[in-house]
Amino acid sequence: MMEFFASLDYTPFILSFKLAGLTTLILFLISLPLAWFLSQTRSKAKPFLEAITALPIVLPPSVLGFYILVSLSQNSPLGAFFENVFGVSLVFNFTSLVIASCFYSLPFMVQPLQGGFESINKNMIEASYIAGKSQVQTVLQVVLPNMKPAVLTAIIITFAHTVGEFGVVLMVGGSIESETKVASVAIYEMVEMMDYKGAHIYSALMVLMSFIILLAVYTFNSSKRIGGFAK
Amino acid sequence: MIYVDIKKQLHGTKGLMDLDVNFEIEDGQFLALSGLSGSGKTTLLRILAGLEDSVSTIKVGEEIWQDKNTMLRVQERGIGFVFQDYALFENMSVEKNLLYVNKDKKLAQKLLELTDLTELKKRKPSTLSGGQKQRVSLCRAMMNRPKLLLMDEPLSALDPAMRRKLQNEILALHKEFGTTTIMVSHDPAEIYKLAERVVVLENGKVISDATPQDTIVKHTGSQKFSFEGEVIDIVKVDVIWVAIIAIGQQLVEVVLSAGERKELSIGKKVKVGTKAFLPIIG
């Protein structure tokens, strides 16, 4: 039994977790200011921004993947710029997967954070301003520590959602061994090659890990429930 | 001297309303702000704090907080603000709530001693009672050593005994720090006890600006004494009609004449008094 598990190729899983970890970190840093702005603004642009942010939830991953592919390829201004200046290609490699995942998982980070920000007592935020503190100080020292469940939800759901992505990854990254072949793509390939045993093992591992992650979030949040899920 | 001239259009409960208020406050004065809900009291406080936009001139001593060209941000005004719902930083202990405003440990210690909170300084706000929370909030507001202390119905969520205790503490801190204080309050006893001056707002305008004696202890009519109350119920007892009237926390029964019975309805605000009252001295 142990030998069997030792003989498995875990590269696709490691790749999936590396991708999810990086995406989560980048998205957390991008989404903090965005979610904060959305929670505080009374601007008329708010519904537009919210709709754009939520688009990846409703769009088929192939559509998202197609547009990302088109806008990052060497034929696009952005892709050409990176190719000429830095000598890197933005498609069919790990970097392109990270970029695509950031778009794909954006709402799963922004929405729980925005919900968390909106659940914070406005007077508490204002009390911090009155105490002479800036918005950044207020968010870091008062707001975020009071919405830990929402922060945890955002991080875990984004991570899990990125591990679970398939369509976008396949469109933008293809299936290059040790570079873009993540667990979900590996399973797809195994099924195509009728390696059902391998597909079973990989799939069961995915189910188990996803369940453990979700169980951890719900257990932590059931005691002090703030914020919410987007799905 | 604080000079205030505030204009702002508000979306009130009865449609658009112009807040248009102009007054001066002497340094160290304790001013109560009263009036029905929706009359603009809270907005007035928020404008003074810099939390709300308006077309205003606000001068504190020689310093201009707001005029046509200037708009000092809320962070720069150095005010103290006490919210009705306390608004404490839930993630910080009592002591940290104070030190977040200002690192002055001595001042924090002194304030905690003044308000009997020293023993609770390591506790988180969620473990405190309402009265304790509001005392922390009061201490936190004083950590700025504010020139101007603003309080929005600070005691209205507390029971009468806790109110009286906190009234004393508010008064003590007001005097100790020589702060100019503006407090929104509906409680006549509280206003009488704390304030030197009462400004009453109605629909965004000042309708009365006087001492508590003149504002609250009204001498209208020729009654020897009179109380304001609200009709809670009108019941028939045998052959007479009796109105149940709430006066403050008390309910009283008043026998009605046939004429009065017709005029009264449940929910009506009334004055209960007596004219033919002969005090017996003995």
C-alpha cells in the first residue's frame, strides 16, 4: 500500500498547490484595496465594478480562457511587449497560469472580503479616523482583526477554487509536464487515455483534500460567523 | 470660542430638509443638543467631526477647521467622539483601545482610575457590560485631550442607575480636561444636570437656545405644576372614562370629563396639571 502511494507521481498536485498558493497571495494583495473601496464607496460606478468583478463566476471558463489567451499571446500588444522587453512568453507556461487564475478566482477573494468589510460597524471605523489614524492603519489594525472569519473564508475558498480550475488552465496553459499540467488537467488526460485507475486515485485525492479544506473553514466559522460565501 | 455656521441639505424622513445652524460656544462650555429624531442633531455632530460634507464655516479658537477653502480632515481635528453604540475596537483590550489613540500610558492610567476601570484594563470589550463599555469609550475619547468633545446620545442605551453614575463621570472629565462639550440628549434630567446651555433643533433649524432652566422648566399656562405625557389607553370604569398616561417612567390614571374624552386619542401628547392646588404646610 505504502509503496503504491510512494510510486504515484505527485508533480501535478504540487503544481496545483503552487499555482493556488501564488494566486491566493497575489489576489489577496490586489483584492484588499478593491474590496475595501467597494465596501466604502457610494459612487455610481460601484454596481459596474461589482458586475465586472463577478463576471468570472458566470462566464464559461473557456470564454475567460479564450480572452486571456488572445490578450496575452505574442500577437497582442501586451504579449509582444513582454516578449520583446523581457524575452518571456505569457502563454503556455506557469506564469500564464498564474495570470489566468488571478482573473478566474478574483470574485472568490473579493466578495467574502467585501462582505467582511461591510459587516464591520461603521462607527468603529470612524472612531479610528477620529483617533487620527489613516485608512491603511484602520484597515490593518482595526478592520481586518475584527473580520478574521471572512479573511479566512476568502483565502481558503480562493485557494480551493484555483486548485479546482480546469477550463481556463487548459485554454491558457495546455498540458505541459511539470509546467502547466496541474492535477485537474492530469485527470482529464488519464481519462482520455483510459487510465481509469490513475484517474480514480487522483480524483479521490482531490475530493478528500477539498472536503478537508471546506470542513476546516466551516468549523472555524461556525463559532464566529462573519462574511459569507459567494458561490 | 468655537464658531459654527453649518448648511447642508438632508434627505430626512419627511423629504428634503435644510440643516441651517449658526451658533457660538464659549471654551469649556457644556452644550446639550436636543430635538425630535430626524431634526439633524447627529448630522450636526458628524459635520463638526469632519465625517460629513457640508457648506460650513467652523472655527475653533484661531484655527479654521472648515470654510470655503479649507476642509480639515477628521484625522486632523483632534476631537473626541462618543457613540451611542460605544464603537469600541473589539480586537483590543480596554487599555489598548485607549493607547491606540495616543501612546500616553500615564494619561490612559489616569483615565482608567477616574472611571474605575483599572481592574478591567486587560479585558476585551465583548466581556464588559454596557455601562463599562461606555466608560471605556469616554476614556478613549479623552485620550486625544480634545478641545471639542462630541457625544451622540451616549447614555440612552443604559439603565437609569448606570446613567446617573456616568453623568457624574462625564461631568468630572469635562471639568478635569476643560473640554468644550456638545452632547445630544433627550433626557431632561440629564440635560439639567450636565449642561449649561440647551440648543433645540427642529427640522434642521435652531428653535430654542437658552439655559436648561428656561428650556426645560417651562412656565406655560397658569398651572401650579404640570407634566408632559402620552396617552397610552382610555378605559371606561363603571360610568366614568379614565385615561392612562405615561409620564416619564410612570403611568398615571386621570379621570376625564365628557369633553376631554372626545378630544383625546391614544398616542396623543398631553399636559397633565392642576390649577386649584393648595399646598399644605404643616
